[in-house]
Amino acid sequence: MTRPSLTFILLTLILALSGCTSIPTSSKTNNIDIHEPSYIHAMVNDNENISNELRSEILLHLEELFQYKKNDPEFYRKINEYINSGYIKKKFISQTQQAIFNNKKISDIQLIDKSYKTSKQNKEYIVESILKNDVKFNIGFNNPDGDEIDNNLLDSNLLYFCNSYIRDQANMIENSIFKSSDSVDVLVVYTKSFEDYANNLKQAFPDAKFSLINDLNHEKHSQDILGIDKSLARKNKIQNLDQNIQIEHTPRERKDFKKVYFLMDYSSGKSIVPIFRSYLINNDFYSSSEILLGAINTKQLGDFNDLLLPSPKYFFKKIINNPTIESFHNEIKRGLIDDLLLVEKLKSANISDAYVLLNSGAINYKRNECIQRELVFWRVDQENISTLL
């Protein structure tokens, strides 16, 4: 009887391991609205006579209108021209006209007197925001009875909000990946500094999977979580049988979860997220803006391609268009202070109801009610990030 050759044995072993050596192809469908803020896009009629250039112009003007910037009469004339030309859907006309009226009321404000108690850095952000503001503010920082602004702006409700910016993002993610589907499909990957939050999630959603990364060797630890280490070990055993044969090996994706929620800061995320993305091409990845806080330029966002963030795309457009950013963290804090002062203007103008595009998210402002952000996911794409709209 003829004995099988070593090559035959190797080929047989390779075929037997095909479950971990097949090359995956992506079947991911992007069900996230890439045209964010979607509400603004929904205002414009689906008219074939509206060119792409004109549509972009209308969207830009509507975005500026609902961001409540002070504008000149020519700007309002353009908005009314869009309405009269039938470019704005009928059901949004009254809201658009109300926004024009509210903008004019804010323009009529003579002076806003406010007193705050907060950190030195926050005082600097407030002064910066006032200097670029068209409405005059008289801000005092020495009054012991002034409104207290938490030193940690991202975890503060900023006096008037129902939740902090980070809490609103966490709520958005939790509602999307845990409560809207089976939590058994979720893997939460977290570092030590996020352990308390992860433990709370474990209690609320015990069917989800949780993995703590505390090893400085992120690649090895990530491969262990994904089961890739066993696949690579099997491949190495086969390779060692005959070094003259080069085995092409791509580990198969894990199928026991569909969504990955990253709880970590920038220093960990920039190495961990790309590893997961390279092995899991059919999964959705989620995180809050906390994972980007350490980035200092848009090129560094490439490490987070495909990550879903519950944060306004139009705000990141502002950051990207700023050539002198210190860090995403500082720019987000500045944006939150701008939000606070815009709410002060709405209150000072005695506006009772308004749809507003804040830096931290769209809101339906109602006087004497806490403010709830309405967030939308957007998928990070470093290649197209300069064209955000």
C-alpha cells in the first residue's frame, strides 16, 4: 500500500482547517443615514429640477439658519426665495419661517448679563466664545451666587440639559445595540478605566459578552478575545511541517456577535479598533466621542474608520475646517460652551419653542424644560471626511 506524501498530508490538514482559513467577504450593509443631519435634508423637496449644487447651497443655508447665527437681510431673502420656489417641503415651511423669526429676535438682544462659577479653563472658553459672538454678553465670574458649570464639560448637563453630552451618547448607543435587538449579539470591549460602566452594563444586559483588555500587547489580547490566536497557532503547526509550502491564511470572523461596543480612550482605541476591524469585516463598531478625545488632527481618525459615533457630523465638519485645532477634546469642550451661550440667547430672547442644531446635537428647545439632544449615528470615513456636510 502506497503511503501518502507529506504534501498530501499538508493539503489534507489545510482542507480540514478550512473553517478557519477561508477568506471572508464583507456583507455589511450601511443602514446609517450618511446625510446627517437627516432632519435638515428631509426639509428639501425631492425635485429633479434642483441641481446637486443648488441642493448643497440650500442645505448649507438651512444648517446656518437652524444653528441660530446672526445673519443679514440677504440671508433671510435667500431662505424665503427657497420657500417661494417650492424647494422647501410644505410641512416644514412654518418651522423654517419660525426659525427666521427667532433668529431676528436673537439679533435684537441688546445685552445678556450672566454670572458663572467654573474652572479657569472653562472661563477661557467662555471668553473665546463671547469674542466671536454677535450678541453682547456681560459675564461675571466672581459672584458666589453665579450658575455653577462643572469643570468636566463632557460630563456636565451645562445648566439646562437633561443629561451630559457623554450620557446622551451612551443612551443612544445602549438603546440602539442593547434594547432594540438581542443583546446576545453584542460584545463590549473595555479597558480598566471604563470598568465601572462596563459592570453596570453587565447587570443591565447579562446576555451580552464582555471582554476586559488590560494587556499592553493589544494585538495579542485582541486576537485572544476573537479566538484568532487558536487559528494562528493551528496555521503555524501546519506551516512547521513543511517550510517550503507557504500557507495563505485568513482567520474566519466570529459569528457569535454582530456588534462591538468599545469603551476606551484614544491611546488604547487607536491600536485596538484597527485590529478588530481587520478581523471582523461584517460587524458594526460603536463608541462615544470619548475614544477620539486624544486625536490632534483628522489624519488620526483613519484608525477609527467604520466606527459609528452618536455625534453630529456637521460639528466634526467645523473641527476639520479649523486648521489650528489643539485636540478633538478641546474643540468639543469649546463647542459645548458655544452651545451653552446659544441656549442663553434663546432664553434671553424669550423664545418658547425652537428646533436648533447645537454643536452637540439637534434639539427641540422648549422654554422651562430640560433640553434633550436628538443624536444620529454617522460612520467615520477618513478618506471622505473633508467633504462632510
